[in-house]
Amino acid sequence: MSFYIDYGENDTRDTSTGASQQNLNVTPGALIQPNTTYFILATGVSDFDAAGTGKAHVILDEADSGTVRTMEIRHRDAPNELRSVPMLYAFDSGASPGNWDDWSIWHWPVA
Amino acid sequence: MAVGTSGLDKTRMMILEKGPNDEHAQDNSDSNTTSTTFQDKLSLVFTPPSAGDYLILAGAGVKNATSLRKTAVRLLDNGTSTGYGDNQSSFQNTTDWHPWYTQFKINLAASSQTFKLQWSAVAIGTAHIREATIIAIRLDHHRPPIGYAENLTNASTSNTTYVDRTTLTHTPENTFQMILGAMFIESQGFGAQNNNVAGRVIEGATPIVMVENIHRPSVRGGTWPVLALKRQETAESSTTWKTQWKRFAGPSAHIKDSSIITVDMDDRRVL
């Protein structure tokens, strides 16, 4: 039996031509307790405007602990393709739960 | 050098605390193989304290270091030799990392259970897998009712408008609900735009599109995973969710491993 901790959603599409772009931020803060295991379920819909020549980085990132999931998604039919990006992650908060309390999904284009 | 513009929409994130009798395994390292026989990446081994229902979630990132090749992934229930989410991701370039994800509900006996996340090359190439996670959530300790429907087998359509695959009509309690809808979609074509296929998850009579995915594989038979995730506080009224799929103008569109689940979640913040 899992317990609900936090949830975030964003239905506003944003874009990036180079710099990493944060689309969603979820900050459970003190709800993350020490030495406790947590599961993260995340998803989004990726698009890209140049077929084949570039791809979209989509990452799941914690502000202190860094990037834990990285997808590098090639779009074959830009800009029409819409790619679902499911990501799963599990972590133990250890002695410093503050290192696991600020989660984001980012994206940017790469060659 | 400008390489294009990336867009991102409909992002969702849910954080759960692992509870008693939940299980998980994780291996984030990059492993590779040229074998066309499934290799073990990660195993989850546990013994349920009593027989009961579990929600199994599995995810990974996959690539193939040879361009225009495919990488196969599945979650094997070692006890029944059943492969869940057995699909083949296709890759245009050698550095692409694509998601793989599957989910299903299963009743397990109070005996040792083993689930293996496995991957292989398909015909040729070097298949990679990383960021692999298996989660087993004990369901029958959650407050009932739990809504679940599945169609895990492969189905095809030549329809160019959306066709229903899995339908779940359920009346949740008026508490936090976690709703997950998932599928793989597959095209038997590639390259040309008319080989696109699409899958989506919708909610309600005047449908809200929870997620829509339009997919053109780099290699014939390439699949893509689709996940809709939502938290809602639902009044006690009947709601219908559906997975749907369609082709555009090319070969038939396939759908596999389609399922929808709604789970009542205890809010840790108010316990």
C-alpha cells in the first residue's frame, strides 16, 4: 500500500530553442522524510519541429541530487509527432531528505 | 548551431511513499548486448505475506547503437513465463534513448515471485538499456473499490478515426484517486507520413484527452509506450476512461498492453 505524497501537472506547452526549459516543478518539501523510500511516476508529451536532424532531451531532475532520468527522443515526423515520455524512479531519502524535495521535468533540443 | 525547437506539454508527476508490502528494484547503469535472446537486466524477487493483488509498474530507457535497428524489452513473470510489455523500440540514430513502460494488475500467491526486466537486440545491432525500475504496489490494502480493465494482447485496426480498445467505467470514492492509462502503439510502416499511428487516453462522455501520442517508427514494427497519469478528487459518480488507437493512411495500426487503473490513495499528509 503506497501513500500519496504530492502531485503536479501542467497543461501549458512550452518550447526551447537551446536552453533547458522547466515545464513542471513539484516541491514536496518537508513531506519527504528521512530514510524513507519513495516512488516517482512522471510523464509528458514531447514534440519537435525538425524531423531527423535533432532530438528532444526530456529529463526528470532533482534540484540537489541532479538528473535521474534522461530520454533523448528522435521525432521522425516533425512537427506532427507527439511522443509520450513515461518515466519511473525510486529513491531512498537517506539522512538528508532536503536533497530529494524539489523535482522538475525539463526539456531542450540537441543535435 | 540551431537544431530545432523542442516542445513539452501535458506533464504530470506523482510522488508516492513506499508502503508496507510494496516492493521495488532499480538499476540505473547502461548495459548492452548484441544477443537476439532476452538478457536479464534487473530482477525483483519477493514473497507476498499473503495472496493478493499487486499493481506492477516497469520502466526503462533503451537505445540501439546501430542506426535504424530495434531493441526489444519485456517484463518476464518467471513463475508463469509470461512476458508483459513485450515490445520493440526502433531507432533512427545511435544516440537516441527512448522510454519503455508497462503496467498491469496481477494476483500473486504467498510464495516466492520473480519478475525479470529483460532486453535484447532484434536481428542485428547493439541493444542498450539503462534507468530500469520495477515497482510492485500491494493493491488490496488500499481502500476499495479499485477500478481496472486491460487488453494486453495485440489488436489492429485499419480505421482512420479512433477505435476503443480498453474501457473502464468506475465509481471512485470521494478521495484522492491515482489514474493510470497505458498502451503501446505500433505501425507496420515507417518513413512516410502516412505510416503514422496514434493512441490516446480519454476521460468522460464529452471526452477530455488525457494524453495523445502520434508515432512514426524508424523501423517497421517499432512501438512507442503511452502513459496518462492523473490525480483527482472525484465525487462518487460513475466515470468512464478509454484507451483508443487509429492509423492515418498507411498500414494497419496495432495496440498492445493496454490497461487503465484507478486506485484510491491515502494522503500521507493528513494521516
